[in-house]
Amino acid sequence: MRRAETLFALLLVVGAGVGVREALRLPVGWTAAGPGSGFFPLLLTLGVAFNAILILGKSVRTAHPQASEPFIPRTAFGPLLVVFLPMLAVIALIDYLGIYLGGAVYLAGYTRFVGRFGWVKVILVSVLIPVALFLVFERWFLLPMPKGVILEFLLYGR
């Protein structure tokens, strides 16, 4: 387990280093329009680097007994696949479903079949969250996200 933690922490440090380098290629100071485009990526990658260094230090300092148990126990694969496979399907269908409709389908399936919530809560969650995200990204930030063929047709008739 210690080896996996150490390796993952090292990978996070390297990834954060790349992120910091790329963020510093953009303006990180205050511009006429507000914070530069590299400001938030820089803060996020510095946060990742800080936490990765903490994980690395903890994994090196902590004495872990040499156990023969695997990093991921057999019983954990079922719940992992229940989350991962539908997510993979939504990603594979992103051209057709888009972010918002794909997210709604994923949320509906997850809250109903994994969370065992009633249909009223399922519908509320799977409709209100994608609508809120649509308003935030498309209307307020003016950042178009992939809508997919289905939502493009429903919204714009194309």
C-alpha cells in the first residue's frame, strides 16, 4: 500500500509541476478584465502540489507493515464498476448526449439505482443540476459546452 501511495503522490507532484509551468505561461496577475487567465489554474495546481507533497511525506514517514492484501480488495470492484461503467458509457456517447443530457442520465441512474432515492428526488436532481450548470456555463460565463446532437436538436432545431 505504501508503494502505491508514494508512486501516486509522485505522479501528482509531477502533474502539478506541469500544471504550474503551463499556468505560468499565461498571465497570472490582475488585468483590466480581472484575474489573468492563468490565475485560477495556478492556484489549483499549487493546491494539488501542496496536497501531493503532504501525501508523499506521510507515505514515506509512516511505517506500513508488509501486508499481502491487494491495493484494491476484490469486494471493492463491484461498487467501483457500478460508478465507472455508466460514466464510461456517458463519455462514449458524449457526441450524442452532450454534457448536460449525459449528466442528467448519469445522475438519474446513480441516484435511483445506487442511492435508492424515490422518483421525485431523482427527477429533481437529474433535471435541476444540469439546468443550473447550463445556466452557469452557457448564459453567465458564455462558455459553450458540448450539447450533443439530441440537445442541439431540442434547443435549436438543428
